[in-house]
Amino acid sequence: MVRSKIKITGIKARFYDLLVNLATGFRYGKLVKEVTAKMNIAEGVGLIDLGGGTGKNAKLFARLAGNSGKIVLVDIGKTMLKKAGRRLKKYKNCEIVSADILKPLKFNGFDMVFISFIMHGLEIQERSALMKNVSKLLKRGGHLFILDYNQFDMKKLNPIAGYLFTHFECELAAEFIKWDAERFLRSYKFGKFEKWYWHDKKIRLLRAEKL
């Protein structure tokens, strides 16, 4: 049985942006802009977007990083990468890489790592593999940003939200909302955490500094 739904292929990949907009009541664009504002991306920053999909987030990052910055989007989905290529074509400070984010990457020395709605679809051992990568990618004092579900009690969701989460999210997501991310990240020498919340505290941006 497949416990994860984060690898998007086929028709879902082709219409991914539309599906995300529908699922969020056409509020995803607003969320991404607010998240990006919290990240304080300065001109000249080096940022790698792991599992960056169609490049919607990377486009905003590229505008803020400017010509002296460097944005790298990493994904493994051919359809997603093709869409990202079209979206980011005019941004010379962007590089698009086809690679598995759970395997060692050739990069290092980044100021920021961004991971959006990937962690909840990973098994524990996969989260560990990802954090080993992140530790190598980030320079000391650099920041990891994880945008994903916050911890919450699924029993307290309203009936509609509960039904959608149960039937459309993966099995691993139900485990993720009980997971202590900060404790996990401390074991990889991250600290100085800061958090921001959206959608009645169901979605969280977690910032962690590499110590």
C-alpha cells in the first residue's frame, strides 16, 4: 500500500497548480506571498528549493534575490520540471535540477533551504535522509524553512475539513500532524526556531537555523 501522495504524476502533475488553487479555495497564491515575506529574502541570497515543483515559489524567490542571487529548484517529476522551466525561463538567477532530494546533491554553501509540503509525505527514514542533505547544503548560520501542516488534533476538525484531510491526504500526513519537528531538527544541530501560522494554525512555516 502506498502511504505517500507527494510524488505527483500524470494528469495531476499537468494540472497541479489548478488543483492546489481549488484545494485552498484559490488562496494558495496569497499564502505563498505571505510566506515569502516572512522569509526576508535579501538581494544576493543563495536559496535552494527542494521539491520545488512547478516553480511558483521559486519565481517569487528569484525576484527578491536579484541578479546577484542564486535560486536552485530541485525536483524529480518530469512534468513539474517542464512547467518550472517555462515559468522561470526569463530568470537568469535560477537553475533547475532534476534530482532525488533524498539522495546526496552536488551543491553546498546556501543561505536558505526551502521545503514546501514535502515532509508530511515522507517516512521517518526519508525525513532523516532529507535532513542529512539539508545539513550539507546549508552554510553555518543558514536557515531552513519548512512550510507544511502544523501539529493539530484531527478529531477537532469540522466535518468537511476532516473528510477532505482523511480522503485526499496521504496516510503519512495523519502521522505527521502528531510529529515533533523541532525535537527531530535539534538532532541535526538546528535551533533558534521561529514559527508563523495560517488557516487557523493548521499550516505552519517553521524556520530553523543551522548551528
